[in-house]
Amino acid sequence: ADILSTKGDIYRMEGNLDLAEDSYRESMQLYHTIGIEKAAHCQVNLSLVLLQKEHYSEARQVLTLAIQFLANKGQKMIEGAAHFCILPTLVVEQDWDAWQHHISLGSQQMALSGLCDIDTAEVTYLAGKLAQERGAHKQAVEAYQLSLQQWEGLGHTNKITTLQHALYQIKMIIERQESNHESNLPNH
């Protein structure tokens, strides 16, 4: 099961998403069969593949199960990352109540753990990009800020610059919208 999970990681890094998905699913099945608790880690990794393949509904289902398991086992660090991994699915479904729930829990757990990793940085960037494309500017800013924190922790200056630019642009859009809204209000 460990070897299949590692193969899934390698396939995912190489961009071979179908083989990565197959490896993770097989690994999860073996972990469940032999009763080892590592299946939730495979579920999170599988969800990353599903997000890349734009299978958002299934990714949400997989992550929901993983988060429940991780919460029950007290595995806060990976649970925090899983809360962030679910964000792109919530943008697509425009489930802003769930968004707020997962942002809050993920932020708390990630702050405690101090975890910085590329997958979390990339998935929060994806959430920001999807939110921006859908005009959900507040959520885009939240997601981009989370991604920026991850990239800063990892020291990736090119990603930091890209995110700072994206945040600036969104904030300008928000200011214009607020200005337009205020100018349309009747004077009393």
C-alpha cells in the first residue's frame, strides 16, 4: 500500500494523472483492507488529482470523508491541509457557508502546525483563481492570501510576486465596485 501511494505521488508529479489516480485508489483499498489509518492521506492526494482533472464533486466527497477521519483521529496538520484542499470544490458549487467553515478551521490548524507545502500553496491558488473567474472577489482574496502565506514560507519569490500582483488587481476591482456602489446611492 505504501509503495502504491508513493507511485501515485510520482505519477502526480510527472503529470500522469490517470496512473496517479489508479495508484491512490488501489493504495486506499489496501489500507482499508489491512486496517491501516494511512488511507486518509491517500484520499487527500487522490483529491489533488481529482482537482487537477476538474472532477470537483468527487474531490469534495473524497475530502469530506478524509476530513471526518482526520478530525476523529486528531491529525490536525493534515486535516488543516485537507480543509484548504476542499476550497476549489466549494467555489465551483458556490457553497460560501461551507467555504467560511473550511477557511476558518483550516487556518486555525495550519497556524498551529506551521505547515508550508507546495500542494497547499497550489490548491489555495486554484481556489483563488476559480473564485476570481466567477467574480467572487472576497473569496479570491482570502484564497490568494492563503496561497501567498504558503509560498512565502517556501521562499518561492516568483510565486510571491505573481500573487501580490493578483491581489493588487482584485483589490482594485473591489475598490472600483465599492466606489460605483457609493456613487449610485441617493443623497439624503
